[in-house]
Amino acid sequence: MVSDPYREEEVADGVWLISGSHDWGAGVNAVVIVSGRRAVVVDDLYRPGDARRMFRRIQRWGVEPEALVNTHWHTDHTIGNCLFACPIWAHVTGPKYLQQYWPKWVGGPRDPRAGGLRLKLPDRLFARRASLELDGTEIQLLHVPGHTSDSIGVFLPDRRIFIAGDTVMDLPFVIFGDSLEEIRSLRRIQGLRPRMILQGHGPPCRGSRLAGDIRYLRRIRAQARVARRTGISREKFVETPLEDVLPPARYRALPKGYGAAHRGNLGKVWDELGRSR
Ligand SMILES: [Zn+2]
């Protein structure tokens, strides 16, 4: 029997990391920031049952969600939007992608993937940055594209915690986005000097991890450039093993399933370089 992957952990005072299950081994995360009787929720998981469970949990705490943030349009971060009556924050381009992909990836409320939940679009939109306030404490929303063009991160400056969505994952994943934008965004997050980063999938990590993420992306971009110059085919290039581009310790620590993400990244950087010529 598979153990229940749903988890709630208070990773800092009033900052709850909620993890739910995913088809993919690393699970998926949401974050609830609580102060007094108010809360800001970041993302709302993938399985309808997990989203409902998180929502009920917030109700049992007796706190009122006053804002929900969608870090990006991917439906494994937005399935529970319709449970929340509060404003939903997102990048200005997020709703158009959600509207386009929800019917394909989730379907109508009767679809088993939707589990009775329906599409609810974000209604508080911004382009570069926005600022929320929770009980007198500032919460910054920053556009950090790369994983997707609409990706945003949530920074808690008083605690130096960065809630990254999928801009930070155990391995950068740019197939839906752009590798150069991702490098720029990772540098921007480094500049915030976060003490803790809460990733969209996988456990919390430190800011020092980002240097290795940037090196990985730079390396596969450089390798794609050489491969194109020397006549290696795209089909052959995307088979470049992950262990060839990551330090051994980092490679060994990666959960299974990232091989496919790596192949997707290789194909993406290959295509990006073709476009820029
Ligand atoms: Zn994503």
C-alpha cells in the first residue's frame, strides 16, 4: 500500500509547507502564510482531494485566506482555485494560458482529473511586481519567468524566505519557458539572498543551490551550441546523460524522474539556439 503523501510542515514561524501527491515522484507543494487570523495562500496543489484537504485545514485553523497567489498557470498548482473566495493574484499573462490548457489538462468538473472542481481564473494581475500586506508585514510578488513566461515568486523580506513555484525545482525545468530567462530569474533570486527557498516540487533548499542550477543551464546551452556547430543531430543531443552535466553528488541526490525533464531541457535549448540564428 502506498503511504499518504499529503504533508503539512511549519518550516518557519507561521509558514506552512503543504505537500500533495503528483503522478510524478517529487510531489507538489503549496504554502500557507499565517499571521493571527489571516492567511495568504500560495498555489493549491494538483489532486482535487489534496486541494480540498488543504482548504479544510485552513478553515479548521480558523484563519481567513485574504489572498491566493498562483505562481504560474500549470494546473498542478491551480486545481483548487475555485475553493477560494478571496482575490487570486497572478502574472498578467497567466489567465490566458489557464483558459487555453485547463480544458486539455483537467477538463470539465465531471472529469476525474477535476474531481468536481472548476476553472477559476486569477483576478488580480500584475506585470513586474506587486506587494501584499499580511498583518502589517510586506509580501512581495516578483515576476521571475523561465519555467513559464508567467512565473512569479513570493518573497517574505522579513524572514528572507522565497516561495519559488517551479522557478526553482530540484533541476531547472524550462521546456514550457525559456532557459535564458530562467538564468536571469535565478540570478535575481540569488540577489535577494534568501535564507530558505520553498520549491514547487521537492523539499526546501538554500539559496546557495542556485549557483549549481545556473551552471547546469549554462552548460547545456554551451553543449547545444557545440553540438549544432559540429553537426550532431537533435535526436542524439537530447540523449546527453544527466550525469555528464551535473556534479556527481548533485546527480545522486536527484529524485527519479528528472531524466525526462533533462531530455526536455536539452530539446528546448537546442530549439532556442536555432531560433536566435
Ligand atoms: Zn510548473
